[in-house]
Amino acid sequence: MARLVAWLSLFLLVACSSAASRIASPDATELERDLLGGTPDARLVLRLDKAAQDPVYGGPPTGYDRREPADPELEAFVAGVTGIEVWFVADDQKADSSSALFVIRGRPNFGYLQKHEKARALFARETERLPTGVRVYDFSEGGTHVAFFILPSGSWVIATGRIVGRVRYHFFSHGDDPPPVRYEPDALLAMWVGPGVMRLADLAKQGGGFEGLSLAIRSSARGDMEASATFVDDKHANEAQAAIAAALAELPKAQKALADECPAWQSVRFELRRDGRTLTGRVSNLPPLVRAYRSGACRRRPGVRG
């Protein structure tokens, strides 16, 4: 039963629902086109500041003790981060020629990195300081291109692949943080993965038959999660739909067993819909369940880490 619930939870996580038979790529912003040289093949946004301020999901749990000792220095490092955004461009469908861009917003503690010997050696001396005040650490070697940028605000930008030169050129005349991503504005965590990455990872030939995926975990004001998967053909979509339908048929029994331990499970709702080759699952009314576990009104089973 636990495996069933875990599987359902994984699949029925978050996304944007697609009205077409393919998961549509989010529109690229002018800045993304400037830095990436085109539309990204994958995008992820994690809004830590929004999560921390959420009345249900934010703040430390109150109902149980932390299971592992805290690392104060690591916590201070994480506390300075307000958000993380990642873009990926699958160049030529080869992993070693692809590009990635990471934006770590806020003021992450640079000193934490320098506590580690290998990192201290890497960051011993900045490669250059641009006229905008952006500090550059270029770790490119041979055919591998990697550069680390520290902006005047304290935010970090990491670029890999062919876009390193484009990113350096941008920050040569712009020292401000890139504008926040507007993708899924209500989401604490959102992700979109397009066909370029699916082909790159060869997932379409490894049983799943995925063409694209999307994910979004929204704030407690919305209280839901959605996940969508588009398959390469109807055969794979039919197989996935049949497997999920069989699991959903057992869901009421599993949910009742969980509700016997924590009544808040009764409020959770599961939905599944299909549009062409796209399956979209949604889990809604989550805040009562999250609140019950975070307050200690419901307890996690012994041996379950979290």
C-alpha cells in the first residue's frame, strides 16, 4: 500500500495542464533568448522566499523534533538563497554539447564554499571583474566551458556550455539580477521538460515513451499539485492510462487506511484527465494534510525519514 501511495504521489505531482496533445513550451522571455540564444528545452524554478512566507508550508515544523542535527553553517548558506532558477538547452542532441544556466538569487554565503579545500582552490582568485562589478570565475578547460558569476547584489549565476560567452557578454554591460521567472507564478516549485531533453536522455526508447513532462507545486492559497506527461504515441499513452486507472481503483482503500491514522487524508482529492497523448494528474486540498503533519497532529510512521 505504501508503495502504491508513493507511486501515485510521484505521478500526480504538479504541472501545467495542456489543452493540446503536446505539452507546450513556456514562452521564452527576451532575457532568456539573450542569454541562451533561443528557447530553452527545460526550465525549473524554485521560489524559496515564497515557500518560507507561506502560512501553511513555511516556517519550521512545530510538532516533532528534527531527526538529524542541524548544520548551522549550511543553514546560514541556504537562508541567504531566495530562489533558484535553471534553464537547459539541448544543443545538437548531445549531452556534452548542451548548455545550462543556473541563477541562485539572494545572498548565498560565499564563505561557505571556501571552507572546503577543493572549492577554496577553485575560487582562490577571480578570473576578471567586469565594468559592471560582476566577478567572474572561469573554470573552462579544454572543450568544457563553465563560468561562475557573482553579481553586485550577491546573487550567483552559473553558465555551462556554449552560452558562457553570451552570459559574460550580457553581464559586461548589465550588472543587475536577471528578472524573476514568471512561469507558473503561483508555484513554489515548477518544472517543464520538453522533447529536446527527452530525446537527449533517450527516454522515449527506455520504456516510458515520454515526449515531455511538466510539474508545479503551488502555494497553500491554491493548495494543489499537478503533473502532466505527454507520450510519443497513443500506445504508450494508453498503457500509462491503464496502469494509472488500475492504481486509482485501489486508491479509496489506501486512502481509508491512511485516514485511519491521520483523518486529514480524507480531504485530499485525486483527479486524472487525458487530452490526446497528454495525461494530467492533480492532487488538491493539500493544506489540511500538510498542516496536520507539520503541527504534530499526525505523525509519520517510524522509519520514514523526512
